[in-house]
Amino acid sequence: MRKVDTTISYIEPDSPAFEAGLKKGDKLLKINDHDFHDILEYRYLTAEYEVTLEILKKDGSTEIITIENDYEDLGIEFTESLIDEAQSCTNKCIFCFIDQLPKGMRETVYFKDDDTRLSFLQGNYVTLTNMSDEEIDRLIKMRVSPINVSVHATDPDLRCKMLNNRFAGKCYDIMKKFAQNNIYMNCQIVLCPGINDGENLRNTLEDLGGLFPYVNSISVVPVGLTRYREGLYPLKPFTAESSRETIEFVEKIQNAFLDKLGTRLVYLSDEFYVNAGIDVPDAESYEGFPQIENGVGLIASMREEFDSALKLLRRKKRSRHISIATGEIASCFIKELAEAIEKECSGVKIDVYAIKNDFFGGGVSVSGLVCGCDIINQLKDRINTEVLLIPHSMLRDDDNIFLDDTTVEDVEKALNVKIVPVLNDGYEFIEKILDEELEF
């Protein structure tokens, strides 16, 4: 039995809960005389015009409160954001990135979540391996949609092998049940050379395409391999040649989907194109970027915004020298954008540094996994600007900490420079470089 904590930690001012007199520290016992066990049930049960709450006050008394909320959020936050503990992963995937982390990092970094509530609320991907039939039916009843699913393979035996879980083969059957009940899904495939590529990939994509429109999008990302793989399943990284082959293979399937379904449906992560030395497709090819949070279309999206933002620049004399640190895989693209700004803006100089990922090693080259220690070690005594821009993705959510627990302040002190994080946004990129707002 998972721990359930319905203690209220915050009440939004002027919200329905605030107006009804609820206080921080109160405990919510029942909603409309129903028990509830997590944040999804809370949201489901409070999605009514009139909501009756049973409250345990801090003094031990019980109070019944009825709220007319006009279908808006009640304004309650709980001590535990999910109300109970996050569900951890029961798989031992052959490609798991967390299993490839070095020892000695913060304990929370090693936690593997596999929670459908986080999939719905935060966009996390789940394997569907730790769900009972009752939990599946509960999600359907509550109309939880979309759900982000880590598929990897629809063939039951292959999926069991990849996830090292004898129950993993039920995934496609669960997805069919979701589709039959109008639950939408976004899917992810971590592609491992010689394992789930080739005809296995074709079969997986065709199976998922058969669930369209309830399978709304599919991303294919290359397996990430660090140097900490001792004792783990032997996997090969993608080469330039195998990346090109994958692009050609998937493009044929995209075109078939486009003819049949009116959408490409499947999208490759930017890494494949950069590894292959092939230009990333234009923004229109990503059809609204349904998988951009998964690293799919980041370059195309930023390029489109950048090109529009560049046209807004006022021609004037500037004096600005700034540095940018980015991952190896994005460095050529960022240098291209920097050169375009320098050409357009007289007096602006931009130094772009590609940071090699020594911390994780292996084939890790994306910006989001660059650690503070590598920035310090590689840029010490090299920077001669007062400001260093970094991608915001290098930092943990809502925190100024890199994956290696180095803080922004640590890097600033070591390099004697001010760190400015920048979102993957072409407009913000130009504004932060020039330290001025664009005029629309």
C-alpha cells in the first residue's frame, strides 16, 4: 500500500478553497463522500459545479464544506504533489540511462519513475508495466489523456527482452484498450542498433500507426551510452552511416503515413541528423512539434524563431562581446546562428564553445547532459567576456544546479563570469545575446 498524504500545503489567494475558509495544514478526507488516493482522482472528483469536501482541521475537528466552483480549479496544493508516492520503475531496461550514471551523485538522480500520473501531469514517459487491470480501468474512467508511452517495440518477446521484464509484452494490448476508449497517446522508441531497428522498427511503427489517431505522435531517439556500462548489456552507438540509414528508413515510413493518414506521425530526434551530417528538416515537417520536449525538432523550431526574430533587429551601432557554452551536438548550429547575428549587428562578437562531456563520457553529446564541472574544466582561463550563455536544459527544472550537483554560482565563481541560461527559443536567444528586447 502506497503512502497517501492529503495534507494541504497551500491555498491560492481568492480561490474557491480560500473563499470557503480552507487553511494550510487542513487534511482533505473525502470529496463528494468518495475516498481518493492520488492527484488524478482529486481532479476527477472536483470537476463538478458543486463539490462537497470533508475536512480534518488542525485542531482535530471535522468539517463539511460545500463549494460552488464553476468548474475551475479549487486552488489547493498538497504536501505531496501526487498525494501519494511516485511509482518507481520495475524494469531493468538494457538501454536505461540511469543505470549508466556514475556513483556518488545525489540520491534523487537515481530514482526511476514509471508513473502514469506524471505522464499526464508533466509529460513523463511510462512503460505501462506496473499497472494492474484495475488501474488501467481507473485511468479510462477518469478520461486521463494523453498518456506518454515508452514503447520501444510492440513485439511482446522483443519488448520483454529490452525491458528485462516478463510482463512487458502486454504494452500493445493495453494501448489498444486505451485507443478503444478514446485515450490519446504519444509514443517514444529508444532505438538500439541491432536490437529493435530494421524490420523490428518497421513492424513497431506499423502497429502504432494502426492505432492512429489515438496514437498521436511517435518519436525515435538514439540510445544514449555513457562510459559507465561495466556489466551492462553490450550495446553499440549510432555511427554517421547507421544514422543516415535510419533517416532513410524512417523517411519512407513517414511518407507512407503521410499518404495514408495525412500525417508523418513518426519523427526522428535531432541527433540522428547531426550525427549523419544531414540538414534537419524544416519546421513544417514536424507538424506542430508534438515531441519537442523529447528533443525532436529543437533545431528546426529554434531556427524558425531565430529567422523571424532576426528580421526585427534595429540597425544600430552596438558594442557587445559575449560567450556561449553548448553541447557538442548543437555547437555547429549555434555557431551558425552566432555568425548570422555578427553579420547583422556591427560591433557584436560571439564566442561559441563546444563542451565535451567528460563527466558521462561515451557518446553523450547533447546540451541537456552537459555538467558544470566540464564547463569549468574546459573554459578555465579561456573566457574573456563578462557573460556566458548556456542552454537552460543544462539545469534541473526550477533549479540552478547541473546534473553533477555543480551550481551556477560554482561555475560563475570559477570562471569569473555571469551565467545566463537561455531557453530553446530563437527570440530569447537573440535578446540575451544583445541584452535588449526585440520590438514587435
